[in-house]
Amino acid sequence: MMHVSQSVPKLSCKFDRYAKPATIEDLDRWAAESMLKIQEATQSQLNKKIENIPPRFRNKTFADFKIENEGQEKVKKIAMRYVETFQDRLENGTSIVLQDCSRTGTLLSLIMHQALIRAGFNSRYESSLEFIKLLLEIKFKSQSYFDAELKALNQYHFFIIDGITESITKDGKPSEIERKLLCKIINERYENNLCTLVITHRDKKEFINRLGETLYTQLSEKGINLILS
């Protein structure tokens, strides 16, 4: 797998023209110290990203996803392959619609999320209810800040929206303004060949009924539809 480059601290080596010439041992020691600083900085950045994950799911791997039936085994293998070949998935903008009937989709998605972070990719996880609510609050306060927040979402190679078909409205369906916002987010990622994973507890018909056929089509085009039973 190709790794996405990460920002590392700039290291400088100052030489004194009156100092004794550096020996091979000096250069080897400097190189080792420099590599250690780079590794420490990279690990620090990784730790900060992992800390944002709920403790229940933190540091989970595919080994922690227990198989209870053939359907779960198939979905797990596809998820593992997706992560292993993510550079290719990113070039094609391959997204995933995960119909979660077993209520284990959150765990699987966060395992993928953490695996991609460790591989050097930018990944983000959001619960639809809280995520959309926060964005709408920002929109009502500042349009420019809202636009900046939407633009920032395109820095993520992989973006997970959990519970995308649910809402805090009286009937539980996303409102018109919520649907438009989700469509805008998905469409911009679609146009920029970025990968999105959405989790729903609804079947295809109800998904389209709640969010519209256009959004479903964009996620499914060159995408993967999985049912986690």
C-alpha cells in the first residue's frame, strides 16, 4: 500500500567551519537521532487522532470484529481488502453504503478508520445526528465559517457518516434542510473522488425515501453496497 506523506518537523544541522570534521560515527548518530524525532512527532500526531475516538472503540483492529455468521465474514473480508488497497480505492473514489442490521457497523467502520489513520491517510468519523446539528448551528451563526467547515471536509480521504438516515425530528426522518446539507457534502466528495462510508439501519427503498435517489446513486456509483446481518 502506498502511504500518504505526513508533515514532519524540519530538522537543521549547523556546521562550524572551525570544528573538527564529522566522523562517520557522528553522522550515523545524527541520522539516528533525526529519525527518532521524526518517529516521535508522527506518533504524537497519530495519538491525537486516536484520542478523538470513543474509548469503547479505541485501538480496535479487525481481530476484534467477531464473526457470527457467513454474511459478517464476507463483509469483514471486503472491509479488510478495502483498507489494504485504499490507495486504489481513493484513485477511483470508491465509497461504501453499509446497511447495518446487526448493530456492529459502528465498530467495523471505526476499525477501518483507525487502520487508515495508521497507514497515513486522513480519516474522519461522525455521528450523523450530532454532526449535522452542529453544522446547522454554525450556518445560522456565520455563513463564512460554515463554508470553511464544508471545505475542510474535503481534506479527508475517508469520511464516515454513521446513522445517515436518522434525525432528531419528530418522525425520525431527516428534514429538508438536513437532506440538502447531506447531499451537498456527498456531492462535493463525489466530484473530488473522495471516499465516503455511510451507515444506515434502513434498506435501499427506505434510504432513498428518506434521503433521495440522487444521493444513493452517487454513493453507489463505482461504490460498494454491503449488508451487515
